[in-house]
Amino acid sequence: LSCAGKTSISFAVEEFLTRHQIHAYALDGDNIRYGLNSDLGFSEQDRTENIRRIAEVARLFADSGTITLASFISPFSKDRKRAREIHEKDSIAFIECFVDTPLEVCEKRDIKGLYKKARAGQIQGFTGINQNYERPENPDLVLKASEDTIDQCVQKVIDLLIKRVSLFINENDKPNELLRASRLPSINISKVDLQWIQVLSEGWATPLKGFMRETEYLQCINFGMLVNGKWHNQTIPITLAITNEQKSNLTLIENGGDSKCNGLDKHEQEEAIKKSVVLKYNDKIIAILDDYEIFAHRKEERAASVFKTTNNGHPSIRMIMDSGDWLIGGQL
């Protein structure tokens, strides 16, 4: 409903995410109705088209790695269902939040007097007065904006995003993850690797969720794209190179032959030798690479595919040739 608190919560979530260096953008009536959808009114057909266009815009934003917050009055369940389908057909997460604020509370908040005008018959098709609102039957999240503060509502949204989108490690889980990291092998990464981690963690390389495994790497250098239910253009390999020594150390640990496992009970040893490795930059823990695989770094093939030359005078090619003979890929 109008004045339920949708936009206030949406803008507060946007502010929280951007403050934590997570790309986010809030769409609402002011930046959509007066521009892209300025040709639409409030008939049932126009409302349906309004939500369809918003869903398509949100999908494009999300496909670029931006968390998109859409705070709109969407009275018809069929339109919300269609918005979900528009996202999910491209394997993009869609979360439906229902801001469940009683009508009488919305009317008290209405400083523009829209409800009063609607009750007087001056506004037709006003949701909640002379236009029915079809309540969501199974929303992903229900927010009680008349009972909780804005900050409390924001926290509920963030908690759900952490579960669904893996934004970052929940502060409550951080001690356990640091403990897990202390029992895992580690490799030091370069500044370039660190920059790639930022690209991956912020979603700019969707659908990748970590450094490329071999199948993704081969798709990239041979076809210039990734195949993950749909085609994604990807001409630059996002890889993490390791040396022969680093590979040997990881292989030794996988086989249970590393002193790091000494002193741990059986369960802890099993956890330690799972295919996970800590990535460090300047001895600081940056990330954990899970379920990794190691494969040969075919350097000349990579250079020829990406740069159409193997001339070592090219700085990027020289960097490839000087890097490790193996690549390690997995989920961050």
C-alpha cells in the first residue's frame, strides 16, 4: 500500500549495502514513473505493464552484478509472479518482500492526503480504497513496518540477503570461519589476484562465484563465453595461478600428510584436508576457496587465444608466462 514504508526501507537497505562496498540501486516511483513509465496511467493494464517494465529493468541491473531494490505498489499477484519468472528464467535470484502495514497506519502517515482524496472519490483506482490489493500468499519475507523500526526491517532484509545471495560472511559466523581458516592450508596471492577477488565477490563476473575451474576456463578461451544454462560472454579468463611447490603442498595435505593436521581430532583432520584453501594477501586472510580443482596452466594456448600472439614483449603475456604452471579454481 501507499505509505506502507516500502521506499524508506528500500533506500535504507541501499545505503547499508553501498556503505559496505556492495553495489546496490533502489528503484521507486519517483525514478521510474516520471521517466521510463511516464506514458502509463493507473488502469489495470497500465499497472501490469508498469511492473513488467520495472522487472525487466531490475533484471538488467541484477545481471550487471547490482543488487536491485524495487519498492512499488504491485496489487496483482499475477504481476508479481511474472516479475519473478523474468528473473528466474535467467537464473537471477528474486526475493519478494511484503511490507505488511495496516491500512489505518498507512492513512495516518499520508502527508499528501492521497487516501483522503481517494475516499472522497477524487482519485480512482487507488490501492486499498477503490482498488483491491491481492496479498502475497507465500512471500520470501514479511516486514511489519508498523511494529518494527526502519533499522530492524533493514536488518531482516540483510539477514535474508546473506542467506540467499552470499553477500559476505555473517558477523555471527565470522569466528567459526576464522577458526576453519586457521586449520586450512594457505597460499599468498598477488595484488592482481586480490583485485579479481573484488570483481568476483561484488558480482561483476556473474555467473562466476570464484576463480575458474577447468571447464569454465576452456569455455572462455575456446568460445569466448560461459555456458551455465544460458550463454554469458566471457573473453578474459579469471584465474588463479599457483607454483609447482604450492600444488605439491596442497596435494600432500589432501592426502593427509601435512604436519598442520597434527594435534587435531579425526573430525578436525577431515575438515582440514577437504579441498579448501585460504587466500592471503600480505599475510592477511582475504578469502577461502572451497571445492577447488587444480589443472594445467596452458600459457601459450591462453596467450594465443586472448591476445592472438605469444610475444613475450607484451606485458600481459609476460605476466602470464612468469606466473605459476598450474591454475586453481573453486568457489570463494
